[in-house]
Amino acid sequence: MKILGAHMSISGGVDLSISRGAEVGCDAIQIFTKSSNQWRARPLADGEVQRFRTGQIERGISPVLAHDCYLINLASPDDALYERSIASFGEELDRCEILGIPSLIAHPGSHVGSGEREGIARVASALNRLFSQRPGGRVRVLLETTAGQGSSVGHRFEHLAEILSRLETPDRAGVCLDTCHVFAAGYDLRSEKSYAAVMDQLDRALGLEQVRAFHLNDSKKDLGCRVDRHEHIGKGFLGLDPFRWLLNDPRFDGVPMFLETPKGEDYAEDRVNLALLRSLVTGGASKARAKRARP
């Protein structure tokens, strides 16, 4: 079963993201639990949390995953920013617990000149601290593959494997694979042979079972550019075939896949992209289509 969705706004309340996703035709949605560009987080009201939880059941939206704030840098060599990032990330983990969100997707961070090995070590240390402070935590952290812009870590599968290998509770983490990012980082998905080769590399480095979410985005820039610029499905340098192979890869059945493509205020582009993705699925349907087909 293919679970397709998109990132939805929480403007006006976290609970409103559910109805937005349902109106667009999402099976699942991704959200921020707070502003993506501010450290401060507005407290979640009890009624808002209850409406959010109830809305998922009533509208059939599942799962809902979260993405962390863009200001957070768990690889930072600056001690003040590092500590602030850990505190903020902890707050986001706690907000996910309150909302019943099972996974928090996070960019590993940027080493800012301290070197990849140091950045990787700091990410792992931060996660170990956060998990140890929350021994009963149920939220899994999904480290996102990155495009390799600047001094970011996570643009090689081995980076993520090294972080996971350093965790004291590795079952509390996994990976989110972004198609635009891995392509920009130099992983070629454009032929069936190269797609298979990339997945073999991923399996050897991490294990395919570690991939617990996808971001489905085409790329405005060509292979290996190390520039993070998302494009509509089939409109960029990736084209349609990589998405066809991914959507029909049985190894990823049941793994939620989210659009992060450019969008306008009415989500019309998301509707078009979701319809296109669903048209690529052979011999079956996404969860939403299957659900609508029931008598």
C-alpha cells in the first residue's frame, strides 16, 4: 500500500492541518509543530490537541509526521547554538509526544568548518542526551538525507549510518530519504539500473528497513550539484521514472511519502502532484484511493 501526502500549514492551529490535508486528498501529512523559523514555540492548547487527535481519526489521515525547526543545528561547533538547538529539539520532541506524532524528521545539521567527523559526533551526542532525558519517549527521530550544501552532514548514506551506530538507543532513530537531496548529492536515480544501484548502496550502508519516510521532490538542479532546490514531480532533472520505480518498489510498501514541492496558497499544485504520483502506481492504489473505492 502506498501512503502519499504533503506538508500542510499549521496556520491558525495545529488541528487545522488535518482538514487541509483531507481537502487536498492526502493519505498522510507532514507538519511543523511550531514556527519553522523562530525559536519560540506557542504553547499547545488542550482543545487544539484534542481536535488534532480526533481529526486524524475522523478524516482518516495517518500517519502525521513532523519536521523540526530550520534554526536547529545539532552539528554546530558553537557551544551556545549547540545547547540552544538541543533544548529546542527537545521541546519539539515533547510537542510530538503531546500530539501523538510518532516521528520527527530532522536535518542532521552543519559542521560549519569543524569537519564532517566532528559534526557527526556532535549530532550523535545530542541525540543520546535527548533520548536519555526522555527514557519513556515514543517519538522516533528520522534523520533526513541532505543535498550537501555548504558544510551540511547527511549527504552521504555513510554519514547517517555513522550517526545511528553511535546511538545508545538506535531503535529510536531512522532515516527520511529526500529524492531531490540524494540526487543533488550525487546519487543518480534516472535509470532503472542506477536506481537499483543506489538502493543497493543504501541497503549496504544503512539497511532499507531504516528508511521510515520519504520526501518526494524533483530537482531544479542537475545531478551532483549539491544545491537544495525542489521542483514539481516530473518537471525537474529527475523526471518521472525515478518516482515510478520508487512507488512500485515493494520494499517500501507502507512507508509514508510526502511532497515538499513548491505550492501556492490553495494547494492546487499538491493536488496535481499527488494525482500524478498516484497515476504512476501500477497494480494498486494509494491508501486514499483504496479507501474511496470501498462501498
